[in-house]
Amino acid sequence: MATGGVARLVCGRWSKWVVLALWVVVLGLAGPLAGKLGEVQENDNSAWLPGGAESTQVAELQRQFQPDDIAPAIVVYERTGGLTGADRAAAADDARALAGTEGVSGQIAGPIESPDKAALEIIVPIRIDSDGWEALPDIAEGVKNTAEEGAPAGLDVYLAGPVAVAADSAGAFAGIDGTLLYTTLTVVAIILLITYRSPVLWLLPILTAGVALAASQALIYLLAEHAGLTVNAQSAGILTVLVFGAGTDYALLLVARYREELRRHKDRHEAMQFALHRAGPAIIASAATVAIGMTCLTLAELNSTAGLGPVAALGIVVGLAAMVTLLPALLVVFGRWLFWPVRPRFGTPEPTATGLWARLGGRIARRPRRVWITTAVVLGAMALGLLQLNATGLSQADQFTTEQPSTVAEEALARHFPAGGGQPVTVIANAASATEVSRGLAAVPGISEVAEPVVRGNLALIDGTLASAPDSRAAQETVERARDALHAIPGADAKVGGGTAILLDINTANDHDNRLIIPLVLLVVLVILGLLLRAVVAPLILIGTVVLSFAAALGVSVLVFRHLLDFPAEDTSFPLFVFVFLVALGIDYNIFLMTRVREEAATHGTRRGALIGLAATGGVITSAGIVLAGTFAALASLPLVAFVQIGFAVAFGVLLDTLIVRSVLVTALNLDVGRWMWWPSRLSHKLDEPGDQPGTPLSSSEPELTH
């Protein structure tokens, strides 16, 4: 039986060696380039902010007032019992010494004494040079060391401000690629060992995924270097998880079908051709769905989210290419002994016919309507946790899973000085309106002090001190009031920026992206399912299960964050990222299951086909879900709350999807709705075989498990 020229080419007796040779060449070229991906990562504000945001425009206009990009480092001196003369002298010496330190640009402000006479602050302007924010940790360490060296005994010295935060963030992201890679490798290896119960077979999917990761990293490096693709530590880290998680999913499906075909064909090359011919369309459709879903992220306003789209899509496409070419070639090269100690021998019965999933299908088939209604109600109850969702963003103190030096410093600063003193609201307006804009800014509730305007040409820069902490919601509301007030001044063309405005613009962009991308991804998935299944009813029902599964996973995750992990809020990007990953990746399992159900329904009717499909794919879908959940759980190894939240929610959601939604809810719906799942296609007119009741147990001798 002809199974397609492509399948024969990939795993032919001679062509398999050509495939392996081509991938060896790809790896040789990609290896050196993949190692350079970190060199093109952009982790400064411009890599995250939407290009048209008001805070971005202010940052650009500020260059007319200071030629360099400047970020403040705030040295805080604190003595509980009150400052001494020696403390004041030491701080003044530090201010003079820091003026000549590498990286310092502009005039140092201070020492400034607090109203309670217990603290001093020095504001040190740090130049962000061509190395970007990556160079700030070393500069921050030098500033703090200078301040600590001459500090009298009993005087506590801290480093606060954006430079200190950047230093802590760099520490959190340090080694992120290696940490995620090794953690992911360990998780996938353990799960594959348990799944295959073979000491050798698990190596091939991991080896193939590793080659795919190197090739995708090299391609992304070239696009970032020569085509302007934005890559940051976040997208680079998620790339590792996606390539290993999704790639291993595709490997599990292919290996499961290959093992099935080895029982029907003496020749392993022929068995792989059949496996590729039958599993290939589902794998390709799954990867296409994920890639297109990720590509939808390019429409995001937030640069970091928009940049993640092509990075993730490229990783999926390269992973797919490796799993349907390199992996099949490797499998047929090594032969049946890879499955030792349980080798699939020709003519032996297919164990899934009487396995766990076949028995589960028989139980569901007794009362399918009761099963799907009960399951849907339970999932709906789990979704009630969404009432506590607080995706308004994380404050600086809440961004890390452990206490950071910059957080301690900000607390010390807030004990003695106005909360927003180190990170002012920056307004740039027409010089002719400077006085009016200054008065308008001073009148805004939440602004405690306004500096004298600085005029350069036809523009004026005006700084305002926030009464609230700059990373608080109260400070963002102050910025909103300032924008409303200053935009209303005729002819001023006032723009409000600064650190708090950046946070506000990021949150606003995330809200826009949620409203645009979530419906768009649902529409894309619906269309792909419709084309793949050639039906209307089935895709609509499947989309309903996807949304219900997402809501339940998010609801439970929020309850865990709030009451077990004590996270006060979620990152503003949390709902969108979790949705895209759960829906785009979770739809894989819908496709794996429903394409097999449709294949069997064409011969045996939908109800019988649903049971055969569950029996044949239940094990591989569960294994794939566990692998994907494990890879995303690896994100929790990073000391960043946003990554922990995404990792937990996606891992829990994938497990919920594979163990409950796909296996129980969708199967029960297939059994209850029956042939109408395929309306309006011709398959919707095919009746179940007479006497073939859904509750009848499968037998390994029955014809539905042969082709």
C-alpha cells in the first residue's frame, strides 16, 4: 500500500542516511550561532514597551536634555538612633568620590538629609551605554562598594532605584538559559524513562529536541542580528521550554503509532512509513495550530509580547521539522531493539485494546451524558477562583520569590523620604507653556513637589515627586490624573513619562493585547479544527471545552497563588500567556484524539470510534501532557514570580486538559452527540454499526485495530 512519497523519503533504506547527514550539517552550522543568542538579547525598556507609548516618547525626547540614557542609583544611609557628624561627612566624601566613578554621568544630587534626621540619600546618575542594562550590575556593585568602604560603624548603607532593581533582575536572569535547559532535560528524561520503560529509547526524542533547539536558536540569532527581531531573556527562556515540551509531544505520538505499526508490519521501514502517513497529519496540524497561535502575538502592542510570537513560532516549526524527519530516521536506523525489554513483535496483539483507557471508555459509555454534565459542572466550580484574579501587575517587592537587596533598600528609603523621590514623574512640554504646565502638575493630587523647569530649545522638562511608591497602583493613578490635566492645557503638547508611567503603559498595552489576541487565537484554532475535521459542530464543542479547561486551570491557579504561595497579585501578562500556551498547546491533544476518532468513525461509526480513539491515544496523550507539564513546571525553578505563575498555571492546566478534559469530557461528548459531531460533513450521516453498543468492551482481536 502506498503511504506517501514524503514518508518513504524520510525513512527509506538509503534515504534515511541522507536525512541524518543533512541534520549533522545543520547542527554543525547551528551550534556556534546558537551560543551567540545571548549576545543579541535586549532587556532594556525599549525591548518591552510599546513603541507608541507616551512614556516611550518622553524617553526619546529626554535625549535633548541629556545626551545619554540615564538611570538613577540611590545610595541610602540609615542610622536608627539618628545621624552623626561622621555620617554626614562620610556621605559627602562618597558623593565626591562617586563623581569620578566609571558609568556615572551628570551631576550627583546630595547628600540629602531626611526630615527625621535618621537617613541621607545620594542620587547618582548612571549612564546606560552601548552594553545596555546588562552592564548595570557591575556598575551598581561598584557604587555600593564605594559607599560602604568609608561608612562609620553602625551606619547602614543600601542601594535603591532603577539601577539596583536592574542589578537584582540581572542576577535572577543570570544563567536562565542553562538552568531551564538542564532542568527541562532532567524532567523530560525522567518522564520518558517511566513512559517507555526502556533504557535507550528515551534518548532519541531528547537528542532530536536538542538538535531542534540549537537550530532554532541559531535561526533566531540570525534574525535578531540582521532582521531586527526583538529577543529578550523571557522569550529565549520560553523557547527552550516550548521546543522540548512540544517537540517531545510530537515524538511521543509518532513513537506510539510506530510501535503500533511494528505489530502489523515485519519491515520496520514500512512500519515507519505507515506511522508517518497516519500520525503525520495530526502532528503537522498540531504544530501549525501552535505556530499560527504564537504568530498572533506579533499583533501585540507590548514589544516583549510581540517579540515572543515569532521566536516561539520558529521554535515550533523547527521542532516539527526535526520530529518528522530526524527522529523517524534515527528510529529506523536503530531498529526494534530500542524498545527493549518490551519489543513490539510482528503479529502480537495491540495492548491498548484492553488497557486502562479502553476500560475507562467502557465506563464513560454507560452514562455519557451524566459524565460530561458532571465534569463540566466541576470544571465550572474550579473556574470560580477567577473571581480573585488580580492581574494588575507586580510591585517591585513582589517580583521576586526571595527578598532582594533592592527591595530592602526601597523599604529603607520609604521610611525616611517621600516614596517617589528617586523616580520622579517626568513631563516634557513646549517651552512656552512651561510655567502653566508646572502649575498644572503641582495641582495634581498625588504630586508632592515640582522642580523648576529645565528648558532646551523649544522644549521644557519638568520633574514631579510622587507621594506614593513609584511602583504602586496609587502612583499609576497619579500619572493618569497628571496626563488628563496636562493634556488639557492648550498648546502645551505635554507628555508624561518616567518609571511609573512606563509601568502604566505596560499594563495598558497588556489590557489591549488581552482583548485583541485571546479572541483572535480562539478564532484561528476554530478555523483550523474546522478544516482538519471537516465539520462545524465538533470544532465548536472542542473550543467550548478548551475555554472551560482554561478557566478552571486559571481559577485554581489563582487560589493557589493567593492562599498557598501568598502572591498578592498576578503579572499583567499572566492571563494572555497562560491562555496562549494552554489553548495553542492544549489543542494538540484535541487534534491527536479527534483525528483518530474520525479515522475510526469512518469505519465503525462515531460512538465506537470514540472508544477506539480513546483506547489508542489515551496513553500517549497522557504521557505527552505529563512531559509538557513537566517542562513548563521547570519555569518555577527561576526566582521570578511571573515565571513561577506562568509555569504553575500552564503545568496544572495541561494536566487537567489531558487527564480530565480530553479523556473524560471530550470522550463523553463524542459518545453522547454521536455522528452529529461531524455535521455537516458526509460522516455525520454514517450510523453506528448494528449491535455495536458504546459500552461493549474492546477486544484485541476486533477489526477496528487493524487497517
